[in-house]
Amino acid sequence: DDHLRRFCRHRTQGPLTEPPRWTRITTRTQDTPPHGAVGLANLAILEREELVSRAADMATPFANAVSTLGTHATVKEVRTSGMMAAVRVDTGFMGGDLASRAAQRARELGVLNRALYEGSLQISPPLVIELSEIQRIVETLGQALTECAADPTIGRRT
């Protein structure tokens, strides 16, 4: 049997706060048994470590913490969905590259993130994150935005 053609009771798409539903497991590259085995192993880890319910429990504290970035002078909007967030930065501020420079500066300060198209910072922490680590992400991104807004040379890749 082709493992990728089997149906299993695991959620593989949609927000992590939704209950599990029947879905078909697929990969982006090939429909081969090794890819299916890796996917099933990942789903087993999600289930064994109860990461879906953990994500549901952490979604509200995460959204509350990240939403505080909305008060920053350079931030236009903060959007969250489950354990993912996008912080939209004013693209007219400091030449329009503030998001990419702030993403770089945050990485220099130890927080992994990335700039998205049209000036947003993407935040998607691991599902095993603790509240103190969420707070560190928010504080570091705020610091990076403040520093990059004050000095156009900060956060530039060399």
C-alpha cells in the first residue's frame, strides 16, 4: 500500500486550534513511501507530545503578547492566527525597508523571524515555547524596531 494514499485521523492543515479531522497526507515533492513515513512520524510526535492542544492553550497568551507590538510607533497592524503572527510595519517609514532591517536586527539579538512581502514581520514560534520565551520575542522585536527606526544603518546586511 502507498502510505500517502491512506487516510488517518490527524490534522495536517488549518489552524492548530481546530479539532482534528480526516485528511489525506501529502507531500510537496513526491508520493513515495519514505515521504509518507516521515510525515506519519511527524504526526506521531504531534500527537504523543500533545502539541496541538498545547498550541491551542498558548494561542491566546501568544496573541495577547504579540498584540502589544501594535502600540509601537512604526507598527500599522498586528494579525495572529493560532501560533502565528504578522506584524505589519509602516512601509513609508525609513525608506520602506524597516521590516527587513528589523528582522535582521532581531536575528542578531537572538530571535529568529523573517520579513514578509510588503513590510511585515512573521512570527511562528515552536509549539513547545514557554510564556517567558514569547515575552522575549516581543521585547526583542520591539527593541529591533526601535533601533532600526532611529538609525537607518542598523540591521543592514554587510
